[in-house]
Amino acid sequence: MMKTATQKHLGFSAALVGVCIVLGACGPRQLETTFKQDPDGDMGTANGLFFDLPPVDDRLNSGSGDSSDWRYIIVPRTGMMSVSLNVDDPSMVGAWYLHDPEGRVIHSEVFTEAHGYYELASMPVEPGRYYFRITAEKGASVYTVGAKYTADPMKEVVEVAEVVEEPVVEVKKDKKDKKDTSKDVKKDTKKETPKETGDDDDAGSSAVGNTKVTGTITLATEKEDGTVEVTIRGVGKSNGVTNGMKGTVEALGIKVKATNCKTTKCDGIVTGATARQLRENGKVVFVVP
């Protein structure tokens, strides 16, 4: 029996579909792209920013995909909130924002090369979860952010308690119980002479008169060349630590070279340790002449 033209066409189409299914070649191919996940890149994955704790160091790098950081701030009750931000490299193109509990932007500032420090002081706030957001459109920088909060004074409720007077019973004492107050022993009022401390008692000095300055690693980032870039707080120019000086990670016994020193902190380069090891053993000692 001869097949009609329609049957032949349907048979050819079915065969072609089968080949497409096997080979997977009959459709647009999607380009597989791997994106670097930013753990705090949106509101849902925000880290915490807590009141009256030391400022937090972090880093943005638009070239590596880390171009936005979020942090949540919990306000317990009505009061005043302040947020401070320092961008180490003012040439980074970006901005910072403050969002209210509804997600609306209630404050924003665009970064300028003339300023590295930004502050929102004494802003009235209601209870709720607020959000700090910082973005980098171009460039990279370490930044430091902190928050403070003062609650409005609560209304005091004074309760007047009823006072019930109880009869006072006098207890007669025997003469034997009476003490001769004229024979009280005088207390020794002689003051001890402060002990003179030697060089060994001074935790910040060595035998040759050098001063030991101890800082803490608050941020550690591994670089492609195998070194680790760190931020060390508690040192800096005000403590005599300047660019090029070398310190020691106490627990690991490895050297840190100070770079980009500010007033109370320095960046540094470390070789021979991982970022995790440096965060867990974060005490760094510099010997300042």
C-alpha cells in the first residue's frame, strides 16, 4: 500500500524530532555563566550592625562582583540614631543609603573624592529594623561603619505605697553587753607607698626603651598572589605606627608589613597564613622606637 504525501511528511518530522532530542541541538543554547555569590549583597542576606560596639570593617570591589553590602540595624524603641562611615579610598565611585523598616530610602549620600568620612548624626527613629546599604559602581576600598543610639527617656510612674507604722519594742540590754567605746582600736591610717615599677612591669615598653603597640586584625582578605590583605585597628599614626613598619602576629609568629596607615588603624600584607588563621589569631604587635 502506497503512503500519501502527508504521511511521508509526518514521518520525516517525527524522525527529525527524535534526532533533536538525542543530540540536543534543535534549540538556542544558553551560555553558562558563573557568578560570584555576594553573601551580603541584598536585604535578605544582610549582616547585623549593632549599637555602641566597635565599628565594623568591610570591603567592596566592583571588579570582583562585590559591589553592594547590606547591614540591618534594630531600633528597640523611640530615640535618636547616628551612623558614621569612613571610606579608605575616596576615589571609589559609589554611595551609601539608610532604609526605614518599610524599605524606603530615608537618607543617602554620593561619595566624592574630597571626602572619605560621612556621618548622619542624631536622626529621630521609631522602633523597627532599619537597613544600611553601601554600593560601589567603580573601584574598590575598605570601609568602616558604626552606629550609635540614644533612647528617649521613659515616663516614670511613681507608685505611693501605704506605710504601716509598727510599734517599736525597746530591748533592754544588760550592763555586760555594753561596750566601752573609749577603748576602740584606732585603724592604721598609714598609706602604703606605691611600688615602683620597672621596665618589666610596663607592658608597652622593652628594655631598650621601645614601645610595644598591640592592634587587632578586624578584616582579612586572601588575594590571588597568595598573600592576605588585613586591616589592623588600634595602631596607626597616633600610636607611632607608620607605612613600611613590620609587626608580628603573636600567636603565629609571622610578620605583617603595615601599609596605608591612618590615625588609629593600618592596612597590612601577610605571607604564610590564611585569612581564617589571621582572624582567629588577630593580635599584632609593633615595636615603635
